[in-house]
Amino acid sequence: MQGLTGTGDVMVKAGGTLIRKDLKEGEVLRVSSGCLVGFQEGIEFDVEMVSGFKNVVFSGEGLFMTSLTGPGVVWLQGQPPSRMISEIARRVPSGGGIGLAMPLPGMGGSSEGGEGDGGGDSTPT
């Protein structure tokens, strides 16, 4: 964790949508640790390990959750870039191709005359 104090500009990198959440006194927000970008001084935080066999087997990064308790402002990112890339990669078929077996209009294969039919007349002469 990096603490920032003083006046001036600072640049912080976040992925996905940046979300600002204003927590009221005593309000608790639990988030995946990878989604936390920053929070104001005064916010109490605690990082907890999520127990359970399903969480160990099925959660990408979700073994750790951060509890944030207000009052104050918290900034979250919609999805960290590393998680977005791993989610996309997880959904790409491993057998090659894209898995579509549907003819697309204008892409050939038509026998009713039109683009992609070879351009000739099929009537014998």
C-alpha cells in the first residue's frame, strides 16, 4: 500500500470503470482486494481470507476480500486488467476456431443467385 499526503497532482492507474463510493459512519463495504484503488484517511480496512473449498477451487483472485469501514471516500476499479485478460482467455475455445457453424449473408455458399454463387447460369445448354 502506498500512502499519499500533501498538495499537488498525482496519477493513479485503474482498469475498467472507476467507481467512487462515499461511506457513511460505520458503513462497511466488502470488495475483492484487486478492485480496490484507494481510500481516504480515516477509512478502516481489514483484509480477510475467504474460507471454503469452493472459493479455493473456483475463485480466480477471490481468496482475499477487503472490508472497508467508513466514514470516507473509497475508489474502486470495475475490473483489474489482469483479471479481465484472464477472464477473456478462460472463455476462448481451446479446440481452435471460433465455434460458429452458421453461414453469414453475403459470404458465399448461396445457390439462389447472388454474390458468391460463382456468377454462372446453372441451366444446361
